[in-house]
Amino acid sequence: MTTLRPFVFENLPRELRDKIYHELLVADNWFCGDDEGLCMPFVEDPPSGCNPAILATSKKIHDEAALVFYGKNRFYHEIYGISPQPFLGSHWRPDKCLPKKYINLINHLSVCINFKGSDTDFLGDVPAFEIVRSNVKQVADNLADNHHIAIFKLSFINSYFNVGMARQWPNSFRGNWAMGEQVLAPLAALRGVTKVVLEDHAQVSKYAQVLKRLMMLSPA
């Protein structure tokens, strides 16, 4: 009589396990930090193509699979001037903030800076500017130890880097280019980015072009 032995996933060669992780965990769409904390793997409705349950199997499998989940997926983080924001986490659930050990595994990141202060404030104001600057600094601080980002995309919404806006509202902070440089300045500390992509109004900012060169320098 043949005795059937249980299948032990960990006995598979690491190369095969990594292929399985890739099939289960790499989503078709971007992972976004929002009110539901969608950058965390344990979510009720993950992006299409992602089945994160395997991350809860065991510590060994979790640690292996996390390298694929965070290293191969694309992450999107939008910054507002409304309130402090946890990086790649939930606005309303501080416990959903993405831990630093996972942030250091990320290879593909898109950051969109939205200068709108509120739903009715389309011109922006100084408090909104300060909040945006603080949130950008939080992004830079969290990425300080990540020196292997392959692609970093930077874009603006409602931006005072838009020349037309600077002309239309010269007395508002959105018409002040120097203040715009202050918003982006914390990103100058990032190093080791392989490719920096400037989108939308970011392309017209000379300071963003300087940041692009700085961020692609090798880490000290």
C-alpha cells in the first residue's frame, strides 16, 4: 500500500517558490495608499491579479514572498495639503502605516503632489503649503534607507509650477516658485534611484530637473 506524503511547499526549490509568489502577488494595477490602507497586503479587495493570502502562511514564506510583493509591484502615493498623511498607508488608520522594513523593499514608486488645500480651496493657502511640505518630507524620511528604487515617478496636480498659474495668481503661494522648491527640497536627500520620471507640470520645473540628477547619484 502506497503511503501518501503531504506536500511541503518549502521543499520546492527557491526558484520555483519565487515564480509562484510572482503569479500570486504581482498585481495588474498600482497599489495605492488611501483610506483603506491598500498598500498593505492583507486587504479585502486587493488589485486585480493579486492574491495575498500566502503572506499569512508562515514567517518564512512571508519573508520570502514580501520580497516579491514589495519589490515587483508598483506603488502610488498622492500627497495633499489637507492633513498629515502616513506614507503608503491610511489617512484614518495610523495602524495601517506601511512599516519601514517593507518600504525598503520597494522598487517602483509614483508620487503625486497635489497642492489643493481642500475641496473648496483651489488656489491654495499657506497652511496647505506647510502640510504639503511636511508630507513630502515624510516621504523622503521613509525612503532614506532605500537605495535601490528602479523607477521613481514625480507628478504635480493643481501645481504652482504651472507657468500659467503663476501668472494668474502671482500673489498666492501657488505663484511662488521659491516656495515650490521648498516643497520638493526634502527629496534631494534621496540617492540611488535608477530612473526618475518627471510627469505633467513637473517637467517645467527647473528645480525638479535638479532633483532628478541628485536622486540618481550613488549613495554615499
